[in-house]
Amino acid sequence: TVVRHLLEGGFVDHAAAGQVPTATFEVAKGITTHDDLHEQIRPWGNRRRLQRTATTPAVEAICDRLDAWFEAGAATPTTTHHSVAGHRIAVTAPAGTDAAALVAALPPAAADASGEPILQVKLWRGESAAAAPFVANLVESLRSSWSTLCGPRGEVVDLHTETTTAIFDPGGHVLSVIDRPRGRAWAVKIDDHPYPFWEVGAPLRFILHDHFSRHGLQVVHGAAVGDDGGALLVVGKGGSGKSSTALAAAAHGLRYLGDDYCLVDPADPTVHALYRTGKLVGSEDVDRLPAYRGRSINADSFERGGSGKGVFLVDAVYAGSFSASRPLRAIVLPRIDSGCATHARPGLRGDALAALFPSTVGQLPGAGQEDARNVERLVASLPAYDLHVGGDPRGAAEAIREILQRCSASA
């Protein structure tokens, strides 16, 4: 089942006869299969994956009409500048709105940043009545029957071309469109509901994945924490303990580079922060990390009576904890075990690959074979550790320091 989904999703091909492996992974005796693995990489719909088509004047006109739609609906736009992996990104959103509040998740521009942004994004909540007729019709069709207009991963068929990408997230009702040649993008929410916690914590992730994938960098589903000498990538599916481990590390003096999505350079293992935010599931997490109590910024937070995770600006809680980039030293797999003292031990790269790959490609609709190769390349270049996490947050931070020291000693 897993192989079939990988092939159908375009993440792997059958190896050619006589092809020599570029990487191998050790496997523990007694292979365990997980029935939920294919759920993480399964397409959103039943259509075959789309092939990109030639860009037409009509597609270019749609992009221009998106610009006009933003101008019609954003009476007081404000532009902020951000830096990720040395790329300067400008985000424009209507001031004083919940769309503008999302921008807080992005790292600020570096103090020495200058020149024109490499990517310009417009972010807003749009009423279809203010859009040009063709765009308004597209939006209304996405609201009523998105699966008929989209490919298996939410790709909007009419905008899936050699130079443009459009992804519709039916959960958050956000349409993301990228115009690659002109370095511009749009993210418009097409309903009246509050932004869900995953958008508040990781806005523009589809746009950022598309942009950075064309520059040899890889968005991954993982947390990253470290010290002045390097960082660890903490990986695993939802509920494995990534976020709580990363936020505990920040609470006890370690540097913070993200809890759910990070950017990595697989050629020269380095991790870059995409977001300043972190998430906690419920009140029990806040009881263990009380400094976060009452600090969540999302409307659907459990702290506000909602059903969503709480999203926190980590460096607002712990000043100076945020770090923009660090060399990567190892990949860590947290395993929650409240009945034991937190400890770390060497793990298997095969387990690291199984933890990192499915959730990364499953949560990035634009992911394909290059993403698969990047993840494989990254895992093959770094040692893996199992981190058994007990109930004491300080113990998690100390175990992370121990792993970093081991990596420094073996370098």
C-alpha cells in the first residue's frame, strides 16, 4: 500500500535495471509496519496527479486580477520585510486585520538586509464580490465543489502551469497562488471563519515550499533546537512530541528555530527558521511549561475555549531564544514515555527517514521526487538519535545538550 501511494504520488520511480543505490539504511531485526503510514502520504482526492501545462495569457491575466482583487479589498495595506536563509521576503496585508496578524509568525528581516525582495506576497481575506468575474467564479466554485477543480493534492487545475502554482486548502479555505517568473504570490482566505491554528502557526507554507524548492532548499516537517555550535532536527508525525520538546528546550536556555516546519539545506546540512511560533496541545502541556500560559495568539486556541492547539510566539515568551540559522548536527526522534527519566541513545537512520519523509511530503501538496531525494540525502548525511522523553521539561533540554556534545566530540 505504501509503495503504491509513493508511486502514484510521484515521489518515487521504479529503479532502472542495474542502477546502483546512492544511499543505504540499516534496518533493525524484526521489521514493524505502521498502518497509518499511507494515511500521511495519501492524496487528498482521487484524481491522478497533474502534469504542468503551458502558461497562457489567460493564466497571466488571472494573476493580474488577483492583484486587483487585493487592491480592491485592502484599504490600508502594510508591508513588512522578512529574512529566511538569506532570502528577503516582503509580505503585504491589510493593517489591523487577522490576516496582518499572521505575519508575526515570520522571522523579521536581518538588520543588514537590503535590496529588492526576492519574493513579494499579498495576504488577505477576500470577498468574491470584489473580484473580477472570472476570479469570483473560481472562488465560488472552490467553495462549493473544490474537488472537481483541483488535483489530488489541492492543485487548482487551471493554474497548474510551467510558471504558476495554485493550491487550495479546503480545511482553512485558503487559496495560495505563486507566479514564479515575477517573484510574486497571493494567499487569500475565502470564508468568514477565523484562521485555524495551523495557518496562524505556519502561514504561507505552500508558497514558501514552492519558492525555496527552486533554490535547492527543502521545507521539512520537523522542529529544530540547538546551541551556539549547532542544532538538532526533531522529527516525527503529529503527537510524537516534537513541539513540546522544542518549546521545553527554549524554556531552558536552548536556541529555537521552529516546532513544526523548518527549512534545511540538504547539500550542506543547515537548518533555517521559517517561523517564530510554537504550538501546545492543551492545558497539561501548559502546566509543564507555565510561562506560556495565556500567551496563545490564535482565536481557536484551547486557552480561549476553542478546539485548536495554542499557538505561541516563542521569542516573545523567552526573549533571545530565537535563532535564524544553525548547522545541523543530528536528527532526533522523540518518543514520549512519561514513566521514565528522559534519556537519549543512538538510533537508526532508517527510523529517521520513516519519521521525516511521510509527514513532510504528506503536508506539502507540491512535494515530488526532488523533495524525496532531498530528504533521503539529508538523512544519509546525519547521525540519528532516539530521545525518550519523560515528564520533566528540563530533562528534555539536558538530553538535547548531551546529544549536541556527543556530536561535537565526534566531529
